[in-house]
Amino acid sequence: MSNTIVMNSGEDEYMRELKEKTEYTGVHPQKFGLWLAMASMTMFFAALTSALILKKGDFKSWENFKLPNIFFLSTAVIIGLSVSMHAALICYRKARFTAFRWLFFLGFMLGIVFLLAQWLGFRALASMGFPLTGNIAGQFVYLVALLHGLHIVVALLITGLVLIFAIRARKDPLFELRNIINPKRKLHMELLVTFWHYIDIVWIYLFVFLYLNYR
Amino acid sequence: MSAHTTTTPADVHGHVDTGHIHGHEHHHEASWLETYVFCQDHKTIAKQFLITGIFWGIVGGLLSVLFRMQLGWPNETFPFLETFLGKWAEGGKISNEFYLAMVTMHGTILVFFVLTGGLSGTFANLLIPYQVGARDMASGFINMLSYWFFFSASVVLFISFFVQTGPASGGWTAYPPLNGMRDVAINKGSGLGFDLWALAMTLFIVSSLTGGLNYVATILNLRTKGMSMMKLPLTVWAFLFTAVLGILSFPALLAGVALLEFDRLLGTSFYLNMIVVNGHLLDYRGGSPILFQHLFWFLGHPEVYIIILPAMGIVSEVLAVHSRKPIFGYRAMVISIMAIVIISFLVWAHHMFVTGLNPNLAAVFVLFTLLIAVPSAIKVFNWIGTVWKGSVRLNPPMLFAMGFVSMFISGGLTGLMLGNSPIDIQLHDTYFVVAHFHIVMGVAAFFGMFAGVYHWFPRFYGRFMNDTLGYIHFYVTLIGGYAIFFPMHFMTGLPRRYYTFANFETFNNFNFLTQFISIAAIVVFTAQLLFVVNFFYSIFKGRKVDVERTSEDGYTYGNPWDGATLEWTAPIERIHGNWPGEIPSVHRWPYDYSVNDKPYISQDTPLAPGEVEHK
């Protein structure tokens, strides 16, 4: 298959110039930018969880409870999401677009399932006697899950757009060719999948954190 | 296949975008909208930030004039105010509600929209690509988004002036419980005005973060050949650490505001507990308003360094260029910036000494607060060392840079006093605090910003600003700035944010000083209008930069201040991609002034045979 040859001829011009004309650090600048954004988001969630610790120390108002089991399900779903997104990226790199589209679609759907699972978690919390406006201990679970969910929504919107373009052009060989030879598109796909991995890891952190604080 | 997925080979060619470094290779006629509005060029984005900042500077300054009028002449009426402010100044007297709103908006606008957005946004955008030798930012698109988030934040904040219940009025620090409920019976600004404030701040934080990511990614990844970190001008060092500070501390404020809006809109009680309004106990249980203060000041204190570090960077550059001497103690300057950034994350609770903070914990924060004086003093020493025995040119940028040093010393000394918790507890919420932070981060940061505008105006527009107007602007602002804030140190016990002191006999002896300050404030504000006139006049009619040489392809080159940094090696015409040919490569540090019998040696000049590189 001539795919490999095409891919090599599409060697990233930008990176080549970066290596020749600048004090090259070994990282694509935009990838580096995403890492910085991830550092920033980490500070955001660190602020939320430290607020929880601070508040829990004031035990007078803290009413402890066990985290609903449904959050185990959402954690499993989000791990599945990361796996399928990563597999999709591998297929994309190897120009296996049919597999890419299916795996990417699967990841997208798992994102929606994750949000549904979180919503079920909220309902379980409420039925345990911890509605949104109830005890402060319950409020924190809603807070971190909602603000994390907001990140998932943003990632889903971007993924949805990419998915629409990918499905629309599935019978168009030129579109696929463009995908193979365009390093910028490959970079953007990598950035998107990295972002997915990041917010998935954030949820695993939040889940473990909540699990340890609520028992 | 539907029509819009039809692709011709020509299309494919057109879309093979290699993410070119060489902007000039991209032969694409930019439309008016792409050139002036949705522009991805760092120079245009810098101008957009600057002009938006100037707009907010005028609004924020005007607010201070209005509330100084109320403070200076609490029993007078000014009928013309009713014409402009309507119900907020019935009978020509500013209402107490609007007074509080003005104080709140003055703080928000100047801290965030002028001295963060306007200062960092302008100079980081203009100087980072020029001084590191890059064609543009790491991502021009994200950079453009950064400005448009700032613009949307500005629009939302401006709209909040026109809502029925008025803009936010619970202080720029937005403390709950006052701002924690949407109950306009307690505080009118707690209504829609505050929600708009929170939305504007959220947009602003997004703008600041997207901008910051780009600044750091550009500085670390797009330096031209030879530009090692220790060859970076101090401006770039300052922008780098400013952006790092913002990236790591703004999320805490975002989290704080998110919790606040959860309380306000969804009825949670993160910050609220046992609130009684009009004799009724509300349903909020278990929250703590102190939690907000922790989240707020975790940003709030680094924020003052986000404001002052770019000014410090600009001043270091301007002092060296106009003293015609290498910067004194380059390495110490860089280490000081790093030290300030690290320590600034460990001092936030010095804003909270009166919240019932454990005195042992307070002692830790006192220690770190006083420690910051060390790198700050090193920087002051080095600035003075730079000017010492230099061939000083006393032009407007240099004067403003020296004014910065003066203000920074005056305001910094009172910081040492306030950093001690026993003294702070006495002085908390008095005009002493107002004097301290206005001098050290308000006026000083403005001086740094003015130094930058006068100095890099030729880089922006290829013209100079008018010197005479610049001198008047400087002397009025310097003398006026001290006239406003110096007397405040001696207004013992006078509380901040009060609408009037007429009812307190004990403060009557300050009546003269209060009026004096108000008059000085009006004079200083007028002088700033002179700057605005000078700025816009000079864009079109200013004296042009002398052309030193013209290249074969028709570009002209000039170095108006004989500066050694890379921005002056680019043509006077501002082109996309900054340099028409190859990017200049760097061979020496940025402060080779008055060496080897030359007035300056540009960074892209190779070392002469036998010349030892500055380390």
C-alpha cells in the first residue's frame, strides 16, 4: 500500500524548520501549550479538592456518607473511553480510517454514557438524603463532578465536530488522503486524544479522592 | 456524495497546510476583517490589547474622579452629574449605593482589565516574538482567541453598568456572604450586576490563561538560533514568569468564583452559614466565607506580581537602553524574578490576618512576606546600579522608568510594615493600606506601562510620541501621584470604602487633606487625558523614525533608541512574520551598550575575533 510513502513525504515541514532555525526543545510548541493548559486545569481541580479538605476539617457541619456505587461504573466507562480513543488514534496514524471512525464513535458514545452515569450518581446521592442544597458534604460531590463534567462536555463538542467531518467524508478518498499527508491534522488529533486522557485521569483522581474522603 | 464534500485536486493542494514558520511564504490576501479585527498577528493583537486597556484606563480613572468628588465635598451637589448618571446621582449627589459600585468597579477594572490585560496583553504580545526572534506566537489562533475573550469580558463588564440594580458593589474582592446571595435588598450590586461581574471575570480568566499558555510556549520553544535562556532580555524573563504565575494561580480564583455562583444560582452553601436577613434565618448551613478568602487570595496575591513583573521587565530594559549601560546584575535580576514568583505563592494569608487566623500560622506568612523584600531590594539596587554613572538620556520613557523605581521604593517600604501581622491588624482596612498598594502596584505599574508605551511606540507605529506632552504628563503624574497617596499614610485610622466621613467628628481634622487629595486626583486624571491625546495624535502625526538603511526589497530599517535587542533589527514596516528574510540568529547577550568603543552592539552581531562573550 502506498500509504506509508505518502505519509513520509508529508513529513512535518513546520517541525523541520523548527529544528533548523530555532533553539529546538524537542517538543511541538502547541503540544507544549496543551501541557501548560493541563497544568492550569490541575491547579483548578487542586483548588476544589483542597477546599473540600479545608471544609471537612470543620467537622461540626460535615455529615459523612458512603459514595454511591454508580460512580464505580462511571469510572469504568471513562477508562473504556480512554482506551478506545487511544486505539482510534493508533488507527488514524496507520491510516485505517474505517476502524478509526468506529473507535472514535465508540469513544464519543462512552463520553455520553459517562455523563449519564454521573447523572444517575446525582440521583442516587439525592435519594440517600443528600440533594444539591443539602449537607455541605454532599454539595462537594456535585461541585467537583459538575465542573469535571463541564470539561467532558467541551471535549465531546470538539470530538463531535471531528466525528461529523470524518463520517461525512467517509467515501471520499481525497479527504482521507488529505488526512494522511497533513501533519497539522495529525497533530490536532493527537492534542484532542491527549486532552481526553487528561480529563479521564482527572476523573480517576477525583473518584479516588472522593472515595477516600467519604466512607 | 453531497456537493460540499466534492473535492478537487486543487482544493487538496490549497489545504495542505504545513503550519509554516515563514509567514511571508503564505500568499494570501488578508481581508479587512482579518487584518484589523480577527487578526492572528501578534503586533495587531498587542495594539488591540493596548487600546482596549486605554479605554478601561479612562473608565476606571473617571470612576475614581467621581468618588473622590464625593469624598472631597460630601455636602456639595454637582447638578451636572445627574445629567450623566441619572438616578445614581439624584439632585447632583452620588448615591451611597453607586459610590460602592464605583469603588468596586474601579478596583476590578484597574487590577484586571488595565494592569493585567492592558499591560501584559500589550507588551507580552508585542515583545515576546520580536525579542526571542520568532515569526509569531506558538499559536496565532489561540492568541487571537485570547484577545476576543478579553473583549467579550470587557463588553459584559461594561453592560453591567447599565442594569437596573447597578454593577457589582461588594468590593473588587467579591467577598461572601455580601456577594454570596442574589438578594438585592441587602446590597443592590448583589443582583444581576454581580452575576455579570462573575461572567466577565470568568471570560477574563480564560483570556488570561490562553494568552499565558502562548507566551510560555513561545518563549521556551520558538527562540531563534543562539538565543539561549541567559541571552533573553529581562522583559522576556518577566513575561515568562508573569505567565507562569497566571497559569498556576488564576484557576484558584476561577474555582472560587465557581463556588460563589453555585451558592448564588443553585442554592448551595459553600460560603454561607446561618444567615439572618430581616429577622429570618435563611436555609444556608455549613459554609464558610473564609474559604472564599483563601481561594481568592491564592490568586489575589500572585496577581499583584502579575501586575508588577511586566512593569519591572520593561523598566529594566528602558533603564539600560537610556543609561547607555549594560544592565547591572543580569543574573541576579533573573534569580530575583524567580524568587519573587516562588515566594508569592506562600504569602496569600497576609491579607487575612484579621480573619481569626491562628497566630502561629500568621507568623509563617509574615516570614515569607518579609522574605519577598529581599529579591525586590536586589532589583532596586540593580536598577540604581544600572543608572549610576550612565550617560542618562532624560526622555519620557526614561523618566517614567525612574519614576517607577521611586514609586516602587516608596510603596515597598510600607509593605514591610503591613507584612507584620501585629501592625497589619491595626492598619487593616484603613487608608494606610490604600496608600501602600496604590503606590507600589497602582502608580508604579502605570509608570512601567507608560515607560513601555513611550519606548516602544516607534516599534508599534514607526513614529515617536510628542516629547513636550510626555514631559508634562510625567511631571504632573509623578508629583500628583505622590500628592494623592502620600498624605493617606497619615490619615490615622481612617477606614477604607466609606461613603462619607461627615458624620464622624473624630475624622474632621482630615477634611483639608481629603479635599487636597481629591483636587490632586482630578489634576492627575486630566494629565492622563493629555497622554491619550498624545497617543492617538502621534499615531498619525508623530515624528517619523529616521531611516538608517533601505534594503533591496524596499524595507526600511531604523533603530530609534540605539537598542541592542532583536525588535529593532526588524523593518520599520510591520510585516506578518516580522523579518522579510531569514530570522536573525543571536550571538551575544542583550545588553552590550557602550562596549568596544561602540554605542551598542545588536544581539545578532557575531562576536569580533578575540572578543569574550558576556556570561
